[in-house]
Amino acid sequence: MEKIQWYLIETEEEYEKALSRYDEVKYSAKGSEEHREKMLLVHLISQYESLHDFDVEIDPVEVIKIRMEDFGYKPADLAQVYGDKGTVSKVLNYKQALSLSMIRKFSQLLRIPAELLIREYSLKGV
């Protein structure tokens, strides 16, 4: 297969093509050419979406889980950055709300705009 040359996404058609290609390479092995392409696509798609004000109604925990999958992170990776495995587990299982400290750290680690992480969402059993 011929390698695709990616540029800034400027049209809806290019955006759809990038999303389609991302779906093809999203589970690629870390360190592979496809993984590098996936990381570039994540950046290009995110940039296009931020410029075009996509208002996705996904709760913050789901956004975190999606980005963890995108980057190949496990809960232990988040705990390493945050410092508390139990709290990270509670947050990912909707038993505890994100703290401001977590929002800051996860926003930076997962490259998620903080605005997406401060949205209200329901906890289980509350």
C-alpha cells in the first residue's frame, strides 16, 4: 500500500478521510510506522475539530478512556502521573469525581483540552 502524505486538514472530505484512516491504524503497535501515523492523525484531527467547534457530548471520563486507548495507556500510567492508583481507579469507574489536580495532569498527559474535562457528569451510586 502506498504511504499517504498527510497535511493540515482543511475540508470535511479530508477530515472524513483522516478519521477513516485513523480507524484502520488505531490499534497499531507502538513504535511502528502506523503508530507514528496514528499519532499524527490524532493531532491533525484534534486541530481540525478545535477549529470547527465540534461540540461532542462525551463525559470527561469517556474522553479520558478514549485518549488512553489512543495512546496505549493503562490506568497504571495515569496513576504514575497522578500518584494514586486507587483514586484513578475510582474516577475511571465513576465512583469519584475528577479533582482540579487530576484535570490539570490528565489534560497535559493525554493532550485533552481542560474544557472537556471540567464538564459535569454523573457518578455511580451518588
